[in-house]
Amino acid sequence: MIYLDRDPRRPHVHAAALQMALVRDYLGRISTADGSGRLYMLALLRPCFAALRWLQAERFADQPQLVSLIDDTEREVEELSHLGHGEMNWSGGMSPRVRCPVCGHKLTVAPELPECPSCVQLAVAAYNRLASSYEGFGTDSV
């Protein structure tokens, strides 16, 4: 477990937290986008995963489990992004979206953005393990 008040890697945990915040934000965005939008947002997240890999190699080398956690999270985001196979299913035209364009599940209204709980659930478990203070970067304590 990471105790940030006395960990010399505190700045690096914060750097990981910034990357993780982008990943979490885009999980919600990806979950409500049409298929081609999901693939575009996956491309936007690739640098976040590269930065997390660099942090693991350079600042968290004593935590080799992070390599597989990063890989697992990226793989889950890829699976989420490939739902819908690049197709769009907006049956309501330009009206406000209330259902997921890929699975049809009702969107939840999060504080900032709506998300599809059914689709986003595919990647949240891996994300939470990567953020965990017990097995991940410890960004859940930031």
C-alpha cells in the first residue's frame, strides 16, 4: 500500500493520477459514442498508456505487477472501443441521447457526462485495479 504523505514517489503518483483521470474520463465518453467515435477516442488514449508504461519502468520499477495491470486496462479499453464494430445506431436522430448507440442500454447521468453502465463496466474493473493503492499506482488515494 502506498502512503502518499511519506512516499518519495508522491510526484510520480500524481503524474500517474493525471493519466488515469484522462483514461477514466474517456471511458465514459467512449461508452456513449458511436462505433467510429469509440475507435477515435481509443487512439487519443494511447499516449496515456505509453506514459503509464514509462512511469512504471522509470519510477515504479519495483512494482512489476503494474506492467500486467496496464496491459489489462488497455486491453479492456480496446474491447470497449471495438463494441459496435464502427457502426452507428442513433435511432433518435439529433435528439438528446438517452440510450447507448451500441448496446441500447439507458445512459446514466454522471455528474459531468452521461455514460453507458453496461458498456463502461467492461473496463472499470481493470481500471480500478490499476488505480488501487494495494496493487496499482495508488492513484485512488490522490
